[in-house]
Amino acid sequence: MTAPTQARSNTFPTDAIGTGRGSYVLLMHLPEEQTFAAGSLSHSPFPKGHYAYVGSALGGFRSRLSRHLRTDKKLLWHIDYLLQYTSLYAIITCETEGKTECVIAQTLAQQFESIPGFGASDCRCPSHLFFATDDMTPSVISALETIGLEPRLKWRK
């Protein structure tokens, strides 16, 4: 295991996130393979490539996504560990009243490989983290539209 690259130099303006609520997808790039434990998950290999993490922000996008963008935080969730190693390059939000993250995760699982158990400790999904060798943005947006959501690309680096 190598030390986190701290590749994140995210200067995303948090006021651009908006005040909506619903589900979101973080799109990240991992520049080199890493093996690490993400919270309670055992040491797992994370191949070099692109990742899509599905989460929910029913309390509001601004507070949840602002937390993800911070580097000075206590590591609580699986995604907190991965964000230490990756560069976040896009955020997609879908405003909804109810929880749709599992439906999104099930849809993405049909197209992409996943990291077992990641981000899914509070549901029955196999994973909420998906992997590809190339940029996933167009495929993720298309997948969200096919399940009737209105994805909004909030940020693209």
C-alpha cells in the first residue's frame, strides 16, 4: 500500500451545488492501483481507472457534497477513504423526494464492474461503487435518464 496521493485539489464552488436534495454520483479518477481498507471493509485492491460512487443527500446536496469535497474531515464512510487517493472530476445530482440511490446502483451494476460491499452497508445492494477504465460520465448520465431521473452535471473538471 502506498500513502494517499492527496491528488485532490478540488476548488469546486460549493454555492454552485444548489439547495436541492436527492441522489448524486461522484465521478473520480484513480491514477494508480491502490490497496487499502475502507472503514470496516478489509484491504481491497482498487485498480487504476475511473470510479462512480452513488450516494444520497436527502438532507440537501450542499451539506453532503461539501463534506465530500473537504480534505480535513474524520473518515466515517467508505467514500471518505477512497477520496484520499482519487481526483474528483465530476458531480452529477438528481433531485428527488425519496431515496433513489439503490435504484441507481442497480442500474449502474448492469454496465460496470463494482467493488463488493463498498458504500452499501446500510442497504442490500452489492455495491454503490463502480469501476471502468475510461470516463464514465456519458454512460452514467444515460443510465440515470433511462430510469426516469433528470441528471444535472454540477461540475466537470
